[in-house]
Amino acid sequence: MLIGLMAASDTHENNYFTEIAKTAKSFNMKVCKFSPKNIDMDLKKVRGERFDAESETWIATSFDLPDFVYDRCFHGLVRESTETRHKIEWLKDNSNFLGMGLPGKWEVYQILKNHPHLQAFFPETVQVTTPEDIIGHLERLDKIIIKPEFGAGGTGIYLLSKTEDGTLVSMTKKGTKYDRPFSSKSQLNKWLQHLLNRYRYLCQPYLELCTQNNEPFDLRILLQKNEKNQWMERGRGIRTGQKDGITSNLATGGEAISLDNFNKRNPETISIAVEQKIHHILRTLPVETEAVFERLFELGIDLGIDKKGQIWIMDINSKPGRKIIQALQPETMKDIHRAPFQYSQYLAEQLQKEVNRK
């Protein structure tokens, strides 16, 4: 069985893919890696690299379409080209993806916000297309967060606050908070229009998702499917940002700390009631998300906890990073590297059963 590891570029996820490929031998599977732009739809071939188990190196070659594809293509704020998107969709019809991925944050929110067991955990979210939309929400709420619909890693997130002199726009970059005051509405309009011309944005009320010391934090939980199609928690950890900062993402300067250390520093924050709500979300969210959208293999769930102990689902990522788990629970990486093969075996068995039924 040939497992294809697909990333947006030839170098992206290289270390991760190599560690996965090293475990393929014990499953009697072969591994290749490639970028979707190198798919040849006419020849039904892919140009990429094959992993040589003996020398543990990647060798450039072309190969038939993989039996199963582990899709790790994420494009941040920039969506892939129409041609690349077309090739990915074609490959989905001609191979078997471990997980089909999720659409943008807005589409996911619109569907899941009405789920009776989950709706209490989603913050009010609206799509904004004009500066007037954003300013209208700011007038109503005094403090709002705007974030890109296809953003990742905390990039492009801004806090807008109403002040006596006008509006204060704040952002976090590489661990430093930057403030930009706007006294004139036309200047603010111009700046917002520039932002909206580049990306599609969502707007949410500002939630105090911070410790008593005003350090923003969130809880990242990584889930993957096992060989029995069951969701397994691979690890969890807290990301904290700078005091009075906006985001806690590692990419914007956040720090990963273990749950134990966080609880020692902030003993009141994660109560038994909060733990019960987290358990409820983990039991419900993956199953219900998959019921509405297509098959999923892994999920990164980001939860915010406000000062009143209310839990908020801030992000659901079908192509999650592993930095926080790698830093805090390195012993679980072995299971993470084995998971694509175990889940491929499960899917292969299901396909075989379908063939037998026919």
C-alpha cells in the first residue's frame, strides 16, 4: 500500500513526514511525499519523492497515485490557486484521503452554532465585508476582535477598542503588542478597507480569555483517529501570551506550558465544572463535525476560558500543528507518527468490505 504525504510545498512538513515515513516499515507500507501542483491528471501520475527505508532518505521520482493521501496542505491567509484546487479535488475523486478537511471558519460556525449540544460554546460571530460593518459592531460592543476567515497561527487578528479620542487598534507580532490609535473615522475606514480588500474577515465580541494577571491563554487539544475509527486525544497544553496581549498563538510569540504548571500558577481557572464542559465538547464536537462535513482524520480544538469560567470554542482545525504537543508531551509523538498508517488500515478494511458486499 502506498501512502502519499501531501504538503503545499516540497519542503513543508519535511521533518514530520520523515518521522512518519520511518514507521512505515512496521506496517509493510510504502511512503511518498509530493505537492499538489505536481499531480499529472492526464497520466494519473505524481512527481515527488519516495522514502527509501534502508537509507532513510527521500529519492526524487514519479509514481502512481497513492492508495491513501494524508493531506497537510494549508495555505494560511492565501488560498491556493484555482489550478491547484482543481488538482486536489481531482485527486480526492481518484484516491482516498484520510481526512477531507474543513471549509472556512465561517461555514463551520454557521452550521455548528445551531447544534443543541454545542451552541452555548460558540461566541457570536459575523462576517464583515465593509468598514461600516466593523464600525457598527464596534459602536454596539465597545471592543471587538476581527480575524481572517482562512487565517492560521494568530496572523491578521486585531482588537479594536472604542476610546475617548476615537478607536485603538491593537495586534500582537512576535510576542510584542502594537497599538495604533485612529482619531479620525475616515482614516480608520481607509485602513479597514485596505484589510478587507486583501482578506475575508469575521468579527467577534472581545472575550476576556485571560488569567487573573491578564495573560491571554487558550487550551489546545489534539485528536486523531485510531485503527478502529475512534477519536483519541493525543495531548493537550496551554498557550499563554504576553500580559495585556491579544493572542496566545505560538506563531505570534506565545509560550506553551503544561496543564499542571498552568494550574499551579492559576489554581482557580480550570475548575471541575470547566473540566466537565471540556469533556462534553471533546465527546460531542468531533462526532458532530464529521456528521455534518466529510470524513476527518485529525482535529486541533482551541478552547478559550473566560474569567467567569465559561468555555468558548475559538477554532476547529482539521490540519492542526503539533508544536505544543511536541514541546510538552514528546512521548506521544510516536503514536502521532503511527496514526496515518493505522487509520489507512481501517479505511482499507472498509473499502474491502464494500467490494465484498458488491
